[in-house]
Amino acid sequence: MSSMQPRLLEVRKNVLKQNDIMARVLRERFRAQGTFVVSLVSSPGTGKTTLLENILCLLRGQFRVAALVGDLATENDAARLARSQAPVKQITTGTLCHLEAAMVQNALEGWDTGPLDFLFIENVGNLVCPSSYDLGENLRFVLLSVTEGEDKPLKYPTIFNSADVAVITKLDLAAATEFNIPIALANIQAVRPGMKVFQVSAKSGAGMAEFIHFLSEQRSALRSAVAI
Amino acid sequence: MSSMQPRLLEVRKNVLKQNDIMARVLRERFRAQGTFVVSLVSSPGTGKTTLLENILCLLRGQFRVAALVGDLATENDAARLARSQAPVKQITTGTLCHLEAAMVQNALEGWDTGPLDFLFIENVGNLVCPSSYDLGENLRFVLLSVTEGEDKPLKYPTIFNSADVAVITKLDLAAATEFNIPIALANIQAVRPGMKVFQVSAKSGAGMAEFIHFLSEQRSALRSAVAI
């Protein structure tokens, strides 16, 4: 087994390098057209699609929004997100445990994303693989649901390190699951000191207004920076 | 990107072939010493460690049991499982999203597993990567918690197909999460017709007696088959 590792690492390095080149192309395209791009990563079942459905609904009145959503199989998530009336495209990855920049590029082909204010990218449910792949996004959110336990940042440090902002989801279930919020926050800070953390419930709406305000502010901040 | 794929696939095929050879060595060793080996796969936070802690406690009176537990980082799970008084070893995988047969082999080195009746292997929390790696186990359980949603079998068909038995966990939270059990069961059967499914709550103990009885029966069945 060990004799295979160097060759595998070398190939993996090349794949990642190719991905970085493509991500740079995407990032330049999004910057030029003024589209703010946000990606979401988490375990399966953390609530990425439900949160995203709420985000699309809440932003849609004021902004032009769209979403790309990755899964190994099924177009269930795209169908759910389409209820928000925002344009949505599904990317099915087959057996791959993450999205890559080239898949985002392919999905955008023939789609006029120029007028978009926000593009959201929901990654495959996975706390390991997506961390290595830059998708050209402006911000990456890592989600952690109260049903998963407080220890996940310590057990999956790389994905928390590769993300910009953490979101604790399913806050309405915190009591039923005996989730200890101070411990979870301490674990996030232990892995990534200073990381901004939101606490939301897409079901009750708790924390959503603050979260939406943050998104809108981040977009404005970037646009001013680019204008200067 | 696409030019890299054939080389990557070729290397990956070799890695998997090496893994299968090592898994066969492990399986032969376990068979010869009469150890029944069970592995657990699921998303992060589905409750593998809690279920395994209960299994070890419930089997320990009657059988010699031990566990190996895989994680990217931390030895938290091994510490939790050690409370069951059973021998436990942690395997930390670094950035790898799954266990491989060679890691199991390394972890067993210098450990006299000969007298063991049961060895449990808890994989890294991941619904994608572990599906391709045979660990020499007799039975592979895939866990699905009620907090993750009913659609996971459809979205991660490969891991459900590579497992032998499904276990729905955190049954005590089914009402709070509005989990629809008949839909979940139908989705499991759609992906893998005839798959045996247990429904348990490690917290309330619901379904645990039946589950433990099944493990003990499976071990006896294999031993009789080997004896013939």
C-alpha cells in the first residue's frame, strides 16, 4: 500500500493545481460581473438545502439570486430549491465526494449568470473531501447541526479551517439533543480562532435576519472594495 | 482537468486492488481465530460511537469484545468507548476520509486479538469514501439517524449498496424531527431491495435487545458454517 502513496499524492497535487487554475478563472468571471458567490459545506443532513431555500426566499425580493447544488445522485435538492422560484441547477457527481471548479464551470455553460447579485453553491454532504477544492467562491460557510454533536470541529479541523464562517443549524432541536452551545463555540475557536459563527433555525426563523443582513453587507463591502 | 482523470483512475484502481489483497489477509486471520468482525459507517454525528459504546457494554458480559475507531483527528472516540471497559484502539487518518485494510492491519500489530469473539471497526464519519474499501469485516452496518432526513439512501446509494444491514438511529428524536419512517424504509428498499433494517435509540434503549440478539446469532451462524 505504502508504495502507492507517492504516486497518488503526485497525481492528487496535479488535480488540485488544475482545480486552482479553473477556480481563478471562475473568480475573475464572478468579480467582473459583480456576482457574490457563497458556498455551503457540511455533513449529509445538516440542513444545507433547507437553509439555502430560506436564504433564496429572503434575498429574492431585493436581489437576483441563483443556486448550484451538488449531489452524488438524485435531483431532489434542485427540486426543493426550485420552490423558492430562484433559478437552480443540479450537479450530479456520480461517485465523487466533492464539487470541483470544472463542474461549476460546466454547469454555468449556456447560462447567463451576468445579471446575478448572488450565486450560492451547495457542495456534496461531506466533511472531508470538499475542503481541498476552491470553487472560486467569495465566502465558504461550514454548517454544523446541533444533532451532530459539539465535537465535529475538533474531528474535522481541515474543513473548518478552509471555511470562512461557521453556521450552527437546527437550533430548535438544541434542547432535545442536549447540545452544549458554549462547548461547540469553544471547539470552533480552538480550531479556527476568531471564526465568525451564526446560530440559526431555518424552521423557527431564529437568527435568519442577522444571517441575511451579513450576506448583504459582505456583498456591498466587496463591491466597494472593487470600485476603489 | 479531464486529462488528469485516466491517470488518477488507474492509480486509484491499484490502491483499491492493494486494499483488497490486504483485506483478504485480514479476513483469513479473523476466520482462523474465530473473531466476528463488524464495521460501522455513517455520516459524522449519526451516533456510531454512542451505539458502539452500548453494543460493547451489552455484549461484554457474554463475549470477549474490542473496537478499532477511525477519525481524521482526536482520540475522543476511543476515550468514550474505553468507558465500556472493552479494549479500544484509535486510528487517526490525518486527511484521509476513510479507513483502509492496511490501517486496520497496522492497528492490530502487537495486539493479541486471538481470543476475541467480536471486533468492531468504526469508520471515519463519511457517506462516500468508505464504501470502496473492504476492511475484512464479516458484516458492514450503515447507520442513518432520524435527524438526517429520509432521503439519504437515495442520495448516497453506493454506501447503502456496499453495506449489509441498515440501522436507523436516534429513534427518540423521530417525533421532534418529523422523521417519516415508512418513507425512509421505502428509500432503503429502493436502493437495496431486501436489506435488513434495525431501528434503535441508544439513549432510550429501544430496539437494542433485538439488535444485540442479531449480532450474536450472526456470529453463531458463521461459526457453524466454518465448522462444517
